[in-house]
Amino acid sequence: MQVIPAYSNVALAITQSPLGVTNTPGHTATFTVGYTVSGGPLAKASVQWQRNGVNIPGANSISYTTPTLAAGDDGAQYTASVSIPGTIRTSSPATVSLRSFMVSAWYRMGEDGVGANNRPLDSSGWNYHFQNDTNGSAVQVRSAGAAPGSSNYYVFNGANQGFSVTGFDAPEDNVGVEAWVQTHDLTQLGRQVFGTGGNTEGLPILYHGGIQAAMGGVTGLGPIYAPTSTNEWVHVAVVRDNGTTTFYVNGAARSTSTSTPLNATITRMAMNNDNATFFNGALDEARIFIFTPGTFNVTNLLASQGPPLLTGQSQSQNYLLGSTVTLQAAAVGAQPIYYQWVKDGTNVLPNQTNMTLTLTNLGLAEAGSYTATITNAVGSTNPTAIVLKALIWNAARVGTASQSTTESNRVAGLAIDGSTDGTLANGSVILPVAW
């Protein structure tokens, strides 16, 4: 009598091949294979993972997590061989694709639709949509007055509205969060705005009498940025690159920290970990991104990719005749950014196309208002006018003999004989003097 092995009628099939992974160097990738064994007593097969056709020692489970990925892993293919006695099945290959910068979650706040109860949808392609909400259906989705480069945004009431849980477990290093933030209560304290975790772990953007960042559960990052009004949109980012966290406001770094945040697993928006404290304000274009260690650049931020956003400008000021004044209007946005200085609204100043305008040997003719029209391929902005006023001493009150009216004498503190104290038509001021 012929003895038939117990496994001779056993069928082995691969039911799920591992999926390709797009990631950045400095992170890991996890692959999973699925299989079935039927028609015999064997319920379990042996698994062996390969990288580029070579067996990986000790990789014998249905899931395999790579070591930290490096540049040389780009294009690497991973397969799983599943076997029972006499039969081997090999999965289709899963390919690793590496990028230096990758957006893992992007919440456009209505521009690409909304989920149930207004839950923000992820537009990055990774489908990390928000899954939970607190009174999400009452959150307002607005269009008028959106952040630069955007057309929709969310408004939270600060009392009982927020979102949490996306399924994305962000890393604690080589990761960043960013969002456009508008606060509707300048005095609110201890509010989570957006982050990879809550207000006590990960990398959160917070509002505590002003906008700040934090190393969740470890330390805050300041100095706090105090919005000038409840209508001001502020771009905020917290980025941890190779162990150093940097707090950015409108594309400019404000501070750094080398502390390590507590591990975060639940993305939150406009609500604290206690599910009882909420942010009062508006949010737009919130993103979480990862990148190759040591490669982050401020141009990766949305504030550096949209229309010009004014980040600072000179104040109006007075000057003495013959002096030198330098004016500045700085902006971030998609490069290149172009500047054109204009005097008194219509007088275009030839060749003055830098962010700074230097005026030398100032006379009365230079008094007036100066603005810089700032443009890029996405849009434009016009800062508030900077007003310059000349200060002129009243020589008629000096009590000296006749005085010259040349500019050199005016620099010495003299004005036209017979002038009176007060303000000239161009706003310059004649000062009373008694020597």
C-alpha cells in the first residue's frame, strides 16, 4: 500500500502581496503578506522575507519592518516567500520609493470637500481623514476672508468643537506640522490648535495668550507671537529636524529646542487631550510632513509657496535734513518675489526693486509716504504706507544774524529765515528753537 503524505492535497495561496511604500530616509517601512493553507492538516506555513532577492535573516513573520531607511534603499524590492513541504509561493514585489520631503496629511478645510460632521479630509493622498469629532457639524466652513492662497477655512467656537484621530502615528523626529491660524480670543490660555498629538505630547501648535509651539509634555517654545487683531492670519510651523525643534512664525524662525517630545499617536485639531478644552479661532491649510534628516528648508513651508505675506516693515519716522534713512518691507512666499517702491502712491522710484530702500542726503522733497508693491507668480500685497517727515529748526527764533538757506546749513539745524513753528504741507515739522 502506498502511503500518501499528509500535505499532498494541501493548497497554498498568496492572498495579499505587500504594498509598495513611499517614505523619506530616516524612517522605516512595514510590509505584510497574506496567505491561506487549505485541504489538509497544515494551518500554518513558513515565511521568509527577501530584499532584492536575498533572504533577510530572522524575517520570518507575516509582517516585516525595515531598519531605518537610507538613500540606498530607494527602489529596493521586498518579497515574501511562503512555503509548506513541497510547495513555495512568492508574493509580488513591494518597492520602496524615497523622497526628501513628503506631506503625510494635508487638511485643506473644505477646499476638497468635508467628511461626516465636517470632519476634515486628508488631501495628501494617504487618506488620514479625521475620524472623530466633537460637535463637528456646528463648525463653520467659510470662504470670505480665507488665509493667503486659500479659498475655504474652518471656524471653531472655543466652547465645544474639535476633531481627533486620523490613524496616522507621526514620528517624533524629522517631522513637522504647520497651519494658518487666526485667533478670535486674544486672551485665551492653554489651547491646542493643531499637532501630531494633543497639548501634552508630540509637536503641538498652542495658543496661550499668544501663539507658541511646544515639545509636547516637555517644554514650550517661544517667544509667544501676539496677533495684532482677531482678523490676522498667522502661519505657524513646528519642525523637528535631526533632534532639534524649531518654531516658525510667518516663515521666520523664533526659537529652537533639543528636548525630546513625548510620543504622540493621536492627531488633534482645536481640542486638548481632555476633550473639554477647545480653541477659539480659525484654521486653514493644516499639514503634517516628514523629510530626510538634516534636509528641511523653510521653502518647504506653505508660507514660502503662496502669495507674498508681509512679515515686517519699517515704521513711519522723522528725519533731519541731510541724513540717511533705510526703509524695509520683508515678505515670504513663492520665489521669486519682486519689490517696487513707490512714493506718494503714484511716483514709481526707478531701480528701487529690493526689499530695502535707502535714501541719502535727505531734503524737503523726500518727505512723503513710501510703499512697496510686493508680487510673485501667485499674487501680491501692498504694505501700509511708511511716512517720512522732515524736522526743520526755526532759525527765526535763534536770534542770530542772517543765515544761509542752503541744505548744508539746514543740516546744522537751521531753517529758512522768517519761517514759523508748525507743520508744512508735506507733513514736515518746523521746530521752535532757542539757543
